[in-house]
Amino acid sequence: MPGSVYESNLDPGGNNRKKKIEEFSRSSREKLVQSKNKMFSKFTSILQHAVEALAPSLPLQEDFVYHWKAITHYYIETSDDKAPVTDTNIPSHLEQMLDILTQEERERESGETGPCMEYLLHHKILETLYTLGKADCPPGMKQQVLTFYTKLLAHIRQPLLPHINVHRPVQKLVRLCGDVLAAPTENEEIQFLCIVCSKLKQDPYLVNFFLENKSKRPEAKRPTEAGKDNVLDPDTGQSAAMGRADHPEEVAAAASTSSPTNNNNNGNNYNLVTSLLNLTKSPDGRIVVKACEGLMLLVSLPEPAAAKCLTENTGLCELLTDRLVSFYKALPQSMDPLDIETVESVNWGLDVYNLKEDAAIFTGKRPLISFLSWLDYCDQLIKEAQKSAAAVMARNVRERFFVSVMEPQLMQTSEVGILTSTALLNRIIRQVTSEALLQEMIYFLLGEETEPETAATVAQNPLRHRLIEHCDHLSDEISIMTLRLFEQLIQKPNQHVLHSLVLRGLGERNYLENKPQEEREPLENGLPHDAVDLEEDPLFGDDLSPDSRLSGSDWLTSSPPQSPDNSKSDGKTEVHKIVNSFLCLVPDEAKSSYQVEGTGYDTYLRDAHRQFRDYCGVCQRWDWRGNPKPLEKCNLDNPFFEGHFLKVLFDRMGRILDQPYDVNLQVTAVLSKLSMFPHPHLHEYLLDPYINLAPGCRSLFSVIVRVVGDLMLRIQRIPDFTPKLLLVRKRLLGLEPEGINVDHMTLLEGVIVLEEFCKELAAIAFVKYHAASSSSSP
């Protein structure tokens, strides 16, 4: 006893040290055992490869079965389930199984199923692997299973998904993808989902295997039914249970892995879309792009059931619009319209950027590019989508983005806000190419009304009315930007734009005078008595003889030209007289282009020819008759209203001598593009100077005539008018340096624009006649 007291006094911490030594010894032994196990595993693997290299090769099926049993034996014999899968032989065995299946297919005729593939299907190997991957046992097994599935579907040429023992486990594995944000298996998940999508793209009908109708699943199965499930067709692997519900435990698995994105359990569940939607939220941009590519493949599938499920039972529409709204709201409240207009186009998925460089160029460039990039994705997705799905997605964008977000911005009273939102809308219009989204955007801007406009109904659609009013805004910047918006809009391949803005008011031709023939002014040579006869004009050669005629009724017809006598009796106007009516409209003392080289009428002819060809290509599918509606069928008694849009344009055109140069350029640009369209009524109303207008009505030509009348009065009051006019023209062309200010600058610039516009209208009229003559000749 004294000894023990002595020992305890000598070493009071002896017991603690003893425990620590024992714990250290125990952990050292465990590490040593683990190290030996790893070494033994590696040695076994090396020995196995050596035996395989030296021993005679086994038949493929025996070799395949050997590798599969080696995997199953691991789970039977190994008690350590914490070691990562990379420390085992499982990846090697799975790789060998893939190689065997690939080799077997190469050695057999196309479409023939070999014994190894039969073994995989009959023994439900993919089902087993799915279970192991779901449990992720050993750690990392889910990654290995995803890789095996991906390579199997990618490397095997024969169709595998029609087999029930393939598409069922594939569908279950799909549910596991995207359930954890930023998971370590994200890369393998997206590769697997994309290969499934590509297989469905090759055989679209297979998508029906991936539409789960949970409402029809029974709560349990009788054992006899489970036994029937195992009776497989040797060629397809399908059974009588293929069309029936899945096992109850699978219902639980699906419920546990379903995403909040898919909250509609009635009808079909489209788990493939749900998993891809979840992966679009990944912080890894590469994963997001691949997920978007997968969605692009799925929306293009032509199966109606899949299209309906896609739009009704998934969050795809919400993803598109919510992200579009988010990017739009991230934009600065005020941006330079020139920056918005000129920023480079960015295709979705190729959005490479440098934050410092973007910020140095202009504030807001980065969020603007992000917005335009996502808009491009939405546009392309809708463009590729099945028709009914595209319509639903486009309508969703209209309601949740255009109406909810953009309309309040366009209707605001702040001039800075109006300018920025209009510039953004202009850029959106320019970028949208999908038919469905373009249609919804146009309905949003202009409304869906088709009946003729009246002065009382111009404000029926508040947004349309506000936008047209902005073409004549107190702010020149807003006017120019809104005019550019409409210029962009009328060039879009959509018939409703022209109908809504101009054609619905011209349908009855009630801009023409409704008088009996005997009450009208006497005609000379088929023309009003005060018309200028310009038959001898030197600009036209023999190819335009006095008998060549043009009117709104025959310029687009495919029938041979009518005889001169008939043309005259019908009141049709000679084309050279139309051309010269525009060319000679501006008085000689107000012309300056002939004194500057390269500004002649011929330059407009070349441009008009190219543009008219393009415009004919845009509207060739539209139901536009070649001839105007016969007058006897027109309701000429109704009062004519030119429409809100033409009214604003004509009002602006009437003030061309008193408004800024840039505004005049934009007004005339819109009017010249409207004149280019091959519609008989539009052509007659805008390009025929000799139509008999009803009282109180005006046409483009009559508006210009009034402007010229005002100009001739003003010229008399300005000394040295012609030299000043020439100087201003040369300055605008950069031929003269800026010097002292010239009096009446706005007026002089307006005169120059007026002269050029008249030459452009003359060129358009000539090109349209020439095109009609060419098409009617044999």
C-alpha cells in the first residue's frame, strides 16, 4: 500500500498517460489495417489485370458476369462502407462492363441484342445500380452510376430507352439529379441529363416514358402482379406492367426528390424538365448553359402530351419570365440610348465578359448584356419549341414581363425614364425573331383590334396611343427614339403591324372622292386639268415610253399590261408622270443636290431596288391582293380617318421646315418604308399624286404640296437663299468645315431633307413599277 501511495505521489497523471498510450496504439492499429487493406486492394487489382492479360480470354458473357458479380460480392464481403469508391475496384469493373457491351455490339449485326446486353436487361442491373447510386454507398457511388448510365446511352447505338428495364431506372435516376444545389456530382448529373435529352430528340415518342401520371398509381401491388412484371419480352424487355404504375416505394422516392419548382401533382410530372430547371440555378455557369441546352432539346419535341406537360406542370415558363424580369430590374434607371442601341449582340451561352472593362465603357453594360443574353435564350427557346408550347411560353412572357414590367415604364411621365425604356424596347424589338414571341409583343404594343380606326377610338388601347403620341413629343429625343421604334416594328415579318398602324383605315378606299363621273373635274389625257405634263423629261429613256403606265391596280398583278387606251379610260397614271411629279415638286431655286456630285436620283434607285426586293420577301406569305378593292364594292360614304399613326406622321411632315434635322430624317425614313410595301391601297394612297381625294382628306403628296407652297413664300423673304442652301448641304456632307452660323438653319436643313425625300419617293415608285412590269412579262 505504501508503494502505491508513493507511485501515485510520484506520478499523479500516470493513469491519464496510460489511457492516451492505449488510444494511440488502437488508432495506429486501425490505420495500419486500413493501409494494409488499401495495399491488398491495389495488389488484387494489379494481379487481376495480370491474370486477365496472361490467361486465355473468356467468352464475353462470362467476362461480363464476372465483373458484375465482383461488384455485388464487394457489398457482401466488405463491412467498411466509409471508404470512398475510388479506393475499391468498382470503377474498374464498371468500365470493363461498358467495354464488353461496346465490343459485343461492334461484333454483331446492327440492331441485334447480344447475350451481355440480355443479361444486363434481364437481371435489372441498371435498377440495382440506381439503388446503389441513390444510397451513395460507398461514398462517390452516385457519381460512378451517373457516369455508367451516361456512357452506356452514349456508346451503345441500338435503342435502349424503349426497354422497361432501361427507361424505368433512367427515369428514377433523373429524379435524383438537381435535388441538391452545387452538389459534387453536378457535372455528372448534367452530362447524364443531356444524353437522355439527345436520345429523346432522336426518337421523340420515347418522351412519353418520362411523363409520370402519379394520380393513376395504386397504393400497393399484389405479389402476383410483381411477379408478372418480371416476364420480359426477349427483344424489348417490356412487360405487361409497363403501362401500369410504379412500386409504392418509388412513389415515396419521387416525392422525396421532387423539387419545389414542380408543385402540381395533378396530371403528368415531367421530372426531366424539373431536374434541368434545378440545375439552371447552379453557381457554375457551365452547368447552367448545359441545362439550358437540355431544355432547348426538350421543348422542341413534337409530342403534344409532352408540350402540354412542359407548360402546365413544370416551372419552365416561370423560369423564363422571372429571370427576364430580374435582369431587366437590375438595369440602371437612366442609360444613354446610343449605348443601348450599339452594345454588341450577345448570343446566350457565349456571355464572356470582364467586369472592369464593361464598367469602364459605360455604366450598366454588364447588366444590359446579361439581360439581352437571357432575352436571346428565351427567343431561341420559343423559336425551337413545339407550336402549342411556344404559344404558351410567349403569352407568359407577354403577361409577366411586357405587361407587368415594361408597360409601367413606357407609360411613365419622366422624360429620362421614357427615353431609356423606349430605347430598351427598341432593342428588344430588333432582337426578337421567334414568330410566337413577336406576335405577342406586337399585340402588347398595338393591341389585337382589326376593325377600322376612328377619331373616337384612337385611345382605345392606352399603350398604343401613348407610343404614337410620343412620335410627336415635346422632347425631340423621345420623338426620334419612338419613330425609330416604329421603323423597326414595321420591318418585322408580321402582317398585324401594317394592318394595325395603316391598312385598316385604307381598306374601303374612302379617301377617294365619291362623286358621279359627270360631277368630277374634267380630265386631260386621263389626268386632272391642273396636272403637270412632264412627258419630255430627259431623265427617262426609251425604256419608259409615254405609254408605260402605273397605278395602284396593276403594279403588282401578274397579268399582261393593259393597252394604253384601257389604261387611260380607267384613269391610270403614267409612271413617268408620277416620278416627275415628285422630282419636280420642289422648285428649282430650292434644289441644291445637282450642284454636289454623288447626290443624284440614281443613288436612290439602287437602294430602292434592293429594299423593295427585301420587303417583298418579308410579306410574300401575306394575303395581299394584287388589285385594289373595286370602288363599286367599297363603302365610300363612311367618313375617312387616316388613322392615328398616319395622322401624326403627316402632321410631322407638314412641319418639316420648322423642326430639327434629325427629326425630319426619322419621319421621312418611316414614311419611305411604308411606301415600299407592296400593298395596292398603301401604294395608291402614298405614291399616286393624281388620285381624286375626298373633301377634307389628305395624302402624302398633298401634304408635301402644302409644304412646298409655304416654302415658296418663305424663299422670297430670305436673301441669298440658294448660296446658303448649298453651303448647308456641303456642311452636312462634310465637304465644308463648320464656320459662322447661317441664318434660317432649321429651314435650310428642312428644304434639303424635303428634296431628298421627294427623290426617294420617285425612286420607289419607279422601282415598284419596274418590278411589276418584269413579273408580268413572259
